[in-house]
Amino acid sequence: MKLVETLRSFGLSEYEAKAMLTLISKGELTAKEIAEHSRIPRTSVYDVMTSLLNKGLVESYGKPLKFKALKVDDIISILSKKVEEGLNLLKKELPAIESSVEVEEVRVYRGDILMNKLMDYVENSSKKIVAVLSHIPDDIKEILERAKCRLIVASSNARVVKNAETYEFVKRYHAETCHGIIVFDDSVVMMLFKNGLNLGIVGDGEGLVSLYTMLVDFFLEKARSEDIKSA
């Protein structure tokens, strides 16, 4: 019965809900009559009514003892107040016990959306962009050249990028695939894979950025070494 389940959601037991509905529909009843109409075991009915009395949802009087439900509006008001009190308690207490451990979120971009996001990151960077890529195709080159800050590029063809500090390393692949890492303002990292299907994994968590910044610095130093040797 939906009304029983609804009342149970407000903290009433199944027997309490059945007793309440019986009193609302039948009026004043003795414990024996409540048990007969609601099919609550007689051995339980007094405990049920005592609980409802303590919750302020019913009244009792007379000899023999009779029970009467409050007016429906009053019952709704009492239950609404309990819900409000519960919500206020949750608002106050849940933030206090919430774990302070932050989960580092990563976002995945594909296709044209990736290129648009890459352009946004490049144009919005204000300090430094470091890109270590296997190969730089024309569309990536054009986006990197939009940078308004210091731009450091290490790649097998890094010098195609204008207005950048470039370092070229020995090309290790015959195919001109593009994959690697770009770090924006030491706060956002993008792992870029471009070979038919564009795919980018972006994160800004402190741990993730720190790890990939170390990797970028390592590959950048290696590229500088190879660039000096080739020169």
C-alpha cells in the first residue's frame, strides 16, 4: 500500500503506519479495535500506540482507553518539520565528515572537440607552454603559434613552429604520427595522441601535473642534448 510505504519513509514503522491510517479512516478506536481493523497483532498494538503517542501523532483518553489521530493537516505539519530538521542536520554534519582527499579528475576529448580545447588552452595560457611531441603536423603547428606566452617545443620537426624556443631530436618513426605531452602554465597537462583519430587526455590535479611535468622536463633535456649534438 503506497500510503504505508510513504509514512514509513517519514520514519514510521509498518505497524505504526497501519495504525495511523486506521485511526484517520475510522476515527476513535480502542487498542483492540485498532488491532482488528489494521491486522496488527494484539500483542504489539499497545507498543505501537505508545510509540505514536511519543511522536505526537495521536491522542489517548477515557476508559476504556481510546486513541484518536490528530487532524491530517497537523500530522502533515509534524512530519514536514521532522523532514526539515533532518535536512538541516545533513547540511550541517555531512560536510564535516566528508573526506578531504580529492580525487584527481581527468577529461577525455576526441576529434574536433580536442582541437578546439587545445586551442583554448594555448590561447588562455599566460606564462609558459611546454610541448614535447613526436612530430608536429600543420594543424598543431598553427595552434601552437597562437601562444601569447613563452613557448618551448621539442619534436623531430620543432623548428617549423614560429616564435618558439625549439629543440629537435632524432626522428624515431617513419610515420609522421603525433603523440606526446603539453603542459600549460605548470597547471594543466594534456596527453595528446593524433593518428587518424584525435585523442587528448587532460588533467589539472596537482599530482598528475607534477608527474607529467617531470616527464616533460626529462624529455626536454634529452631533446636539448640531441639538438646540441646534431648542431
